[in-house]
Amino acid sequence: MRRKFVAGNWKMNTTFQSAQALAREVASAVAASNPAVDVAVCPPAPFLWSVKQILAGSPVLLGGQNAYFEKSGAFTGETSLDMLLDVGCEWVILGHSERRQFFGDTDAIINKKVAAAIAQKLGIMFCVGEVLEDRQANRTEAVLTTQLEGGLAGFTSAQLSKLVIAYEPVWAIGTGVTASPEQAESAHAFIRDWMASRFDAKLAAELRIQYGGSVKPENAKEILSKPNVDGALVGGASLKSDQFMGIVNAAAELSR
Ligand code: PGA
């Protein structure tokens, strides 16, 4: 069975103090309930190191929200994958729709980032998802195909052993509108089938596909109980430890 994976994407939220408090709450709640799922938090880059200190000895994993593909050099404002590794990250989110929408991350750029993360042996949460217009025009699968083909071009299945795909319909992110469990399941099944035909059946069967987009404790169980939904990438609800833990616990209950 695929182990469920719940990750909190804090985005550009929290302060130095509140990030530490949130990390402390999540670490102690996870230690207390010892859920049979993987749990990660992805704080803003300046807080990664201090959060790592708080997570020391806890099973909660640390992820960066983005990274640049070059190793080092004159790239003002960017964070390299080496830097993420250096401060203790096990994971990195790549291709998030906010990166695509506001910061010009194209499929080709994301492909380079994925290649660099593979080279560094970091786990990758690779985000794909359609905007509302595409869904309404029945183009969801075409968009997913383009994003998957572009982002994963040139790799072998052996290189993708640490890949997780996050299906995040853009119209469901931060809007309070969640994809229905059926919509999520159908997109996830499509992604898994695509991975099986593009790579191989084993990789596709083992691949964890997270759903992201307004996941809350109230809707988590219904979405996470779908056969192809292997976890959640959580934005807004990851900023409150009780809400985040509600989602982690929903995943854990389904994993018993
Ligand atoms: P949300 O964000 O849970 O606030 O909708 C999800 C995401 O962007 O990963």
C-alpha cells in the first residue's frame, strides 16, 4: 500500500516566531499520535533552519517551497537545492501553480528544477493542475498531459523514485472550493495511467499522488479515501496546527 503523505505549504506566511510556534505544535502533535503517514512542513526559506532545529528528533519532514536549478552564482534572490539540503530539507515543492502564475515558471524551467532536485536526491512534490477555464472547456487532461510531459521530459523511471505528484486544480487553491472527491479521483487516475504508459507500471503503482486545493479537516477524509489519492498538499489549513493535524489524522485513520 502507498503510504499517505500530508505536507503543509506555508507559502509566504508566518513570522520567525510564529513559524517556530507552528512547527513546535505540529512536531509535538505528530509525536503524540504517531500517525502511520508521512508528514512534512514547508516553511518560507528564511525560517527553514530554525524550523529544522525544532523538528530535530521528530518524524516531521522539512521541505522547501521552491528552488533554482543552478548550483550557485549570480542569481540574486534565488535559493539553490544545495542550500535546501544544507539546512536539512528532505523535500522540495516544484511547479506550484503560484510559481507558474506569478513568477514565470514554465514547464521547461520546472523540468530543469526537477533535474537538479533529482541530482541532489531530494524528494520532489511536483505540482500540476488546470485553471477553471481549462476545466470548463474540458481540457483538464490535455493540460495535465502538457505539464507532465514538459516537467518530466528526459528522465527514466529509475530517476523518479523520489517523485510525488501533487494534483492541484488552480480553481480550488485558496478559494474554499474543493474539487469533488470524484473529480480528484478521476484526475489522479488519469495521472497514474499516464505515468504507467510514459514510464512503467511499477513506478505508476508506487507513485504517490497528493491532492491540493482547499483541503480542510472537514473534507479530508472523503477525498483521501479515494483509491488514487495518496495524501494532501495543504495551504491555508496548514497554518493552524489543529486544522493541519485534523487532516493528518484523517489520513492516518484511513491507513490503519
Ligand atoms: P490551499 O492551498 O490549501 O490554501 O487551497 C493548496 C496549495 O496551494 O498547495
